[in-house]
Amino acid sequence: MDTSLFPRNRPRRLRSSPSFRQMMRETWLAPAELIYPLFVVHGGNVKAEIGSMPGNYHWSVDRLPAEVEEIAELGIPAVILFGLPAEKDPIGKENFDPEGIVQQAVRAIKEAVPELFVLTDVCMCEYTD
């Protein structure tokens, strides 16, 4: 077999240094890098699947503690809340009402899992008519 066509050295440029290997490695995703979306609605004992987003649910505040405890046990460090107001108005007053749906949800989540990071969506279009 004629080996003159094959290189005698096999340069492995992508393996030349630890920083180069780190930059070129595959992407790894872990639960600690995720943010779990929660869609919060008024009412009691509500867990209703969202038709356009299978596997996602509308939650009432009373059902959130059990859900966020499970989320935290999975190693997910954060949730983002999307609130659905009881009614819309010209200024979106539920968005800044201390008893608004998102505000209630934040309190319930922090009482159940204080170390969970809670983000809130501030989309005024959901609250205004």
C-alpha cells in the first residue's frame, strides 16, 4: 500500500489547547440554565392546558406552590410569570395593583420556594384593551 498520499503527522488544530477545545466543544444544556414559564390566571384549583402550547398550562395561584416545588426539585433555578388579568382596561391597572394576578403569584412562589428566581413579563398589551 502506497502511504505517500497520507500525511505522516495528523495535525489536530482543534485539540491544540484547553481554551480552543472548550470553545469548539459541543453545546451542553443543563436544568440550571433554564427558565420555566408559568401562565397565571384568576380562579381556584385551575390547571388548564393551553391549546396552542401543548404541555403548558394556565395555573391559579393556589396551585402554584406545588408546581414550583417540583420545578425547584428538577434543578431549574428560575420561573417567568405571564399573568392573565381578570379584565382589561385602558391603563392596565391590574399590572400595578398590589393584588394583581402576577403580584399574588410572586408572593405565593416566594413563600413556597424562597430561593427560586422569579421573573415577570411586563407586556402591557395583555393588560390593556
